[in-house]
Amino acid sequence: MNMFSMAFLRIVAAFVLCVSSLPARALTFCHDDGEQYPWIVKDGKGLNIVLLDMVAARTGNTLELVGAPWKRCLEGVKNGVFEGAFGASYSDERAAYAVYPMADGKPDPSRRLHVDGYTLLRLKGSAVGWDGNKFSNLNGAIGTQAAYSIAADLVKWGAKVDSNSDTPETLLRRFGAGHVEAVALLTGEARFALMKPYLADKVEIVSPPLSEKPYFLIFGRAYYENNRATADALWSMIAKVRDSEEYQKLTKN
């Protein structure tokens, strides 16, 4: 082997060593930047954040979790700005550009992040009702957050919908000011709303819940097609961590 060949091999070896020592690129997942108690809270210790931190540690992945208005978050997944998003329930519209963990042709609830749903809030003294199938005494609009999947269900159930609020706080303040007749909130957030000083004595929860469903980490289709092993490993680890004794203790605090 001549000196030129040996020098070339040294350069190649140094390049390979340099590349192999670089940290893996972080996977960027967005989430709704509004509070979703207890899954996403302002202090950064929401249960979804904790769960994904534990998943990252156990899989060796570096995850960057970015808050954004939910509509912008989903558009970012669709356009490849983010690898994926978390806290997403299933909808046919989202499935056109995003991939869910699947089993037997359906979203696989065993690989969910959590189960939550939507609950209706009304002002005390209001006669607005919900029997699990239809509304009664509803004359105005039901408020929801922008791009939330419950809006389509409300329309299907015959309600007029106002989706002009990006955050639960904005929605609740508009509700308290009389801009909507009732609001549909994630169930955990609805219960949390009852503790807000400006609402505690003014609103009440309507039973039964509007819906209950699993919520997932989803991937943009382009990313998933090129990184199926990574996505499947993260989904599988989510299931293991979620059911672990360590994580379950946190959910009871």
C-alpha cells in the first residue's frame, strides 16, 4: 500500500470516527401550548412530558418537545416542520397526513399516551343538557379550542360551534363573558376549570361526558416512511413506561 492510500484511509477513518461521535439529531415533537391538566401544565411537569422524558431515557433518543397553538402544531406535522405531535386523538382528517400506532386496522389503544375525553361545562342556572346522544335547551354556540377534534362531533350532534379560542384560558374567559352558551373541554381541564377563582362559583359540569378516547404520539407520514423502526420503538416503549409502577405512582400524586 502506497503512502497516498494510507493517508486516504486515515482521513476516512477520522471522518467516520467524527461522524460516529456526533450526538443523534433530536426528534422534535410539538404539543398544544395551552395547559391540558394533568397532561401538559405550565411548570413543564405534566404527565405527558414526564412520560416522554422517561421513554427518551430508555430508548436513547433525544426528544425536543415544543409548544405551539394546536392548529399550527398539526400544520407543522403535515408540512414536515416537526417529526410528530403528541396528545392527538384519532380523526380521519389527521390520518391523511399523520401515522398512528395501529392494530387490526385501527388505532392501537395499548400504545396510547393516555385516555381522556371531553366534558360539557355550563353556567350555573343554565338549562343546557346532554343525555349522551343529544343536547337539550341549547340555543347558542358551544365553544371549543381551535383545531380540536370535538368540534366535528358537536356539529354531528346538531350544535353550533365556536372554535375561535386557541387556549383553554381564552375559551373560559370568553365563556364567562357570555360569548358562548357552553364549552366543551378536555375532561381533566374541565375539572381544573372549577378551581379557577373567576369560574368556581359560576360554572358546573354536565353529565355524562361528551366522549372518551385514547390520545397518541403521532408521526408525520414522510418521517414515518423513512423511520419506521424508530417510531415503532417509541410507541412500544410508551406502552411499557405508561404501565410501569414508577409512572403509575406519578399519576396518583
